[in-house]
Amino acid sequence: MKCDSAAEYVSALCDGERIPREAAEHIGTCDQCKTRMQDYLEMGAELRRVASLESPIEAKPRVWVKQQDFRTIWWQKGWQKMAIPRLVFAMLLAAVVGLGSSLAIVKVKAHEDGTVMMFKLTAPGVDPIPCPVSTVDSKYNLCSGVASINGGSLIYEVKLLSTERNRLALRVRTKFSASGPTSTFNERDAMPQKQYWFESGQTLPVDVSGLGVINIKGEWTDHIPTLLTDNHDLDPEAGEFRMVSPLLLKGKEVVGDMQGGSAIGDKPEDEIFIYFPGQGRFDLSLLPMNGATRGEAKLNRVTFKINEESYTLLTGTPITRNPEVWVRPQADYKPKGESAGAFIGASDRSHDGSDAVNSQVR
């Protein structure tokens, strides 16, 4: 077919009509006919534009009519008359569906992975010991403490060394004292250590001399939780004494921050101690003790004075039902070794605050 014969079919195409196969093949391969078709389309659009300017009748606004079945709308529109070829529309629809699926997969993966590995140390006869470690915040790449087990005390430390895809390289230090509470922070650096590769969902057995095997399990989460040693209501129990994420103010200046750390005394004779680098150690008790000053306890704060300087301990939860707390400062106290960061713990008064159980280090 020649261009002169195909000319009428170019006009028919522009009018939305079907044309013979032979004419369609010619127009598809002929540059002259393609140019003529493009000219016809532009000419028609321009004539309609000019007519719209001169017409006294306002055109009805184009609106989308919402149908009841959303799925039917997509497929009906896909096969009705469109401004783009149906094959292109089908490809676009597939791309949109694929993109939505990939976004859903990424979102689920991010939720399942997180940036914090929530470890739990388990041993026979005791509740799991929580131990969160962050993979992005160096302030929280180590979790350590002391827990009462089988009448003795377990000192533990889990430190993140590096990450490789979904694996974590860990340094684990442990020590068990069968004789009861033991000095903790001055001994940690001398404790034996082992290195392991760890993946979420696995169980890592760690042999502890004098105790046996403890298991470390872990799952991803998206934040460092505030930990208590048990499930507690916001209101303290009678005789309970607790410190959760304590912040120390000297006047109006923040001089110590133990974010994420907590300690609980379940009995009135229990004692909580906190060490802030540069400020020393503070022993706190609900009962009077030698060298202590009386502080006022109200909701989530304890206010007290040392050498006429005003101090306030702010915490994340109410501290005690008692109206007063006794505070003994030890300004010259210095822990030994690399573990000289802030720490918090609880101890029995019979050990005069020098030994710890259920302690946390930051």
C-alpha cells in the first residue's frame, strides 16, 4: 500500500476507528504517514481548544465516579478506551503492584530486625535476665550487671565487637561467686572472656565456672528498653525503693545521667548505689545510715543537700512511698579499670553498700 491510499486510513485512526491490517502495517512503518497522523492529532486538538474559547456552553467538570468494587475499577479502566496503549497500562499496573510489594517487604524486614539485640540470659531456677545491646549507639554497645543465682551471684558482661550482615561478634565475660554477693565493677576487667558469633533466634551456651551453663538468647527490637528486675506497677509497693534512669542535678546543672539503668530494693533495709564519673558515688537508703544526709522523696525525685549544695535525683518512675531517703555521698570513690563508666546497683545493707546484686553498668 502507498501513502496516497493510506491517507484516508490515517484520518480514520485519528477519529478512533479501526482500519484494515494492511493499512495499519504500512502506517506503522512509514515515517511520512506517521508525520501526517501526528499533524492530524495536533490539528484536531487545536480546533477543539479554539472552539472551547468561543462556546457559550460551559463544559461539565470531569469527576471520578467512585464505584463499589475497587478491584473492578482497575480492571475495567484497564480494558476500556484509554489515552495510553493497554499493554503500557498493564506494565505500569504490574510495576505499581511490584513496588508496593517490595515496600511492604522492606518495612517488615526493618520491623523484624531493628537496631537493638535484646539478649536474655537464662539459667535453671531464675527468671531470664534482660540485656539489651545497640548496634548503632556506642553508649549502649555493652550490657553488664550482677544477678543472684542459686544463693550466689553471677557477674556478666556482653559487649558488641562488630556486625556482619545479620551476625554479631560478641565478647562475653562471666564469673560466679557461690558465697553470695561479691564486689563487681573492680573485678570485671580481670574476668575470663570468650568471643562468639551470634544470630537472632539462636541459643548461645556459655560455660560459667562454678555455676554451669547459662544460655544467651536474643531477638531484634527497635529501642533500648527501660528495665526493671521484675514487672512492677507505676506505684511502688510498701517498702520498695527503686531508681529508673536516674538523672543527677546539681542546682540546675545536669552532672550525671544514668539513662537506661535501673536498680530496685525490695526491702526497707536494701540500699541503692549510683556512681557518676566526676561526681563520685551516692548510696541511698530508706533507713538512716552513718555519714548520710536526709533527703526528701516525692514522686520521681529525691532532693538533698551536700555542703550547702542542692542536689536532685530525677527518675523515670516514682521512687518510694517513704517521704524521706537517706543519701551518703562518696566523692572520692573511684572504680578501677576500664569499667569506670556510670553504674547503678542494689545491695543488702549488711554488706554496707560495697557489694552488689542486680547491678547495671553504662
